[in-house]
Amino acid sequence: MRRVLTGILAMVLAAAMAATAAAERTVPVNDPASPGVFDQPSVAVEGAVNHVAYIGADTAAGPFRVYYAAIDGGTDFTNLSLSRTTAGFFVTPPTPIDNTDAGNDLYADARHPQIALRSSTEAVIFFQAKPVASADPTYALYVARLTLSNKAVVKRSVRRVTGVGGFQEDVSFGLVTADNSARLAYAGRQGVADPFGVYYARISLESAAVTGSPGTPLLLSSVAGSTGFRPLPSLKLDGLNRAHVAWAANSNSSNPNGIYYALVKETSGADNVVIAATEVLGRSRKFGHPNLLVSGNSSIVILAADESLPGTAGNLGLVNINPDADNQDGSPVEISTNTNFLLTPPGEAILPGDFSVFRPAAFLDILGAIHVTGYGSGGTRSVYFAFKFASSYPFAQLTTIPLPVGLDSSEFPVSLDGDYTRAAFGFISGKVVVFWSGAVPGTGNRNLDVTGLPTSKAESFNESGCRVAANPGPAGNDRTPDALLILLPLAVLGIRRFFRKALVG
């Protein structure tokens, strides 16, 4: 009888959670009346305003250009009549960031834009693109600066980044207003047959060129085995404007690969790699799509997903490190002898199935909760959950159980040929706002969709330029996650696991 009652309770709980998710409306950011393919969102948050950069083209063959829009994250997504034309939904309607203005550099076929706010009147977007329309699979870095007035784009500047050699892809960056620069990590290679190395550069926003000392990009993947097929570097700045970078040392096979970490800081007026490439997530699995989060200057969180099965959601690998426990002499950390470098968990942790996701994106809130979105397995819709550190295995505890995103939509994610799609999200207090690309059934079109989900209080650290906190303050003020603050009772998790096992049989 007890088991039956537990099962009924689990069914009620699951139905309630599904109903909550389904009640959130999904709205296309692009205009479906002008069909095309829209993908690869990146979000920066200013109060309740979600600034989003993404790519779009008439067809999946491209060429793609960059678009910018801003929506009100405080929109009532439970309003079943919500649409693109609802008053207040768009703060700024979709705007192409092209190169038609005088003085702009030409670009063609853009990919993977990343957006940050320099101020309430200026947005900065770094992206990769081709200098001319071509089937050549090589890209260069570009930077777009958007001047905003009442959140409308009144001026745009598009410049090719100079001083970076070879071909560049998958940029990640943070802004430093003190010297009007961006601190970049990117994947670079000399030829199309070469693996990607990971580089760091300081870029002047005024000249769009490498600046500072030494005046050339720094190679981060400097040790054997630390290059990658798609390393996807993730950079965050801490409260001292030091650049923390994580990336995947991977191949295009199913072989296991690790996640590396490096630290760059300014010493004696020059940027220096003070912690060289150090493997922090080992090669027990094929880790990919790393996310680096700054909990504090001495507490860096790195997570990545197991991609051993292509196109399938995998377990999250997680590590929390203390870079200040190292002597920062420019060499890799000797983890085997430096027991203070690894924090909670004591070494890497492989989180259980509740934490599985495909191509994760993550942010850390002011209460120490880590919020994750991504896709499920085999092209299923986006998912969202949140968790906090715990003091014992599996060293993490869900605070918001996994929720599907866009249950009212028939659109599912599909990657561009030879590329990847990835969800992104913004946030306001009590809500996450998820942007994801979904293929329109029966057509070759794809919408950039957005929906909202209720969650625990979610306000981000101002930990990098790529997201702006609702109340900006000094970044990374050594806030340490409270491992004992669990917002979801353990009983709920037990019920959920029971229900899942019952469904599977």
C-alpha cells in the first residue's frame, strides 16, 4: 500500500511539474512570416532585459549574418495569448548587424556570436566569420559594437580583429572597462588539417587589434595532448581581472578526453600565463562543451558533459579548484602533490543521471546555485535544472529538478552541417529565460525560440562581460557557495527517482 501511495504521489508531482513547464509559452524571436534558419544564441542580461545575439540566414546553407534583439525577461510567459506582437515583449526587435554602414569591415557567413554589455548604451559582440563568401572552412574573428539609445540600435561598428594569426573560431570573452579592452580566449589553427590550439589575447575595443604587452596572443594549450578538435574555450574574469580559461582537449573520435585549465594575469605590466595547461577533468570520459564559473577569486568551478555517445545527453563532470593554492610560476599544477588545489569535491566528480545534459550552458547565481540548460538526447528539446554543491557524493544536490523547455512547441533542435547548436539563457529573480533553436516540422526552417521557467532566485555574479548582473558590483568578491543551503527537499528527489524507475520498469 505504501508503495502504491508513493507511486501516486510521484505521478501527481510529475504531472504538476510537467503542467508548470507546459504552461510557459514559447515565442519565436525571429519573424516566422519571413522564414529562415536562426540559431546559436548568446545572452547578456541588464536587469530584466535579455540582450540576445544570434545568427540567421534564408536557408541552412547560409551565408549567415549576426542579429541582435532584446526582450523583456519579466514577460509573463504563462500568458497563453503571448506572442511576438504582445506589447512590451520586444524591448528591441530583431536587428541585423551587417556591414553596410560606412567604415565597417566586410564579413560573410558568421558563426557563434558572443555578446556582452559594456554599458547600458553599448553592446559588444565577438563572432567568427569569413572575410568573403567562400566554401573555405576558415574563419576570422570580428567585433561588433552597438550603440543603443532607449535600447534601440542607433549605430553599429563591425571590425575584423587584427594581430591574431591563422584562423580563429569559438571566441569567449570578458570586458574590462578600465582599459577599454576585451580579454579573449579562442580556438586557433594555422591550417585546416591542424588541431585547434587555445589562445588568449587582449583586444582594444577602439582599434579591434591585439593590445598591451606582449602584443601577441598567448598560447594556452602549451603541453602535449592539450589541443582539440573542438576545444570550445570558456573564459571568465575574476575580481582581479585575471582570466581563467577552460577547454576540451578532444578529438573527432569517441576516445576519452580531458578538460584543461589555465590562468592568465598581468604581472610587471604584461599578460603572462601563470598557470599553464593543467588537466582538471581526467580522461575517464569524453568530456566536451566546458563551462567555467567564478565563485570567488580562489574558487573556480568547471563543468563539462560526457559526449562518449554522439548526440546523447551525458553525465556532467564537475570540479572546483583553488588557483591561488598554486605558486603560479608559469608551469602546470602538480595536482598529485598539491592537495590544496582541488576543493569540493575532492577531485573530479561524475554526477549521476539526474544531471545529464547535451551541450550544457551554465551560470552561477549569488546563492551559489549552478543553473544549467542544454539539450536532451538525440535532438530532443531543451532542458533546465539547477544544483548546489554538497559535502558528500555525488557532491551536488538538485535545487530545481530537470524540466523540459518548450513543451507547447513541436520544434526540436537540429545542428547546422558540420557545426553545432547550443541553448543559452538569461535570468531574472525567480525565473530563467531560455533561448533555443528549433526546426519547424515539414520545412527547412528553424526558429530562434524563447520561453521562461520559474526557478529559485537566480541572479548572476557579474563574473564576466558576457552577462551583467541586475545590480552590478565588484566581480567575484570571494563568495563561496553554501553547500548546506538545499532548496529542494531530498524527499522530492527520492519520489522523482522512484517514478522514473517505475516508468522504465
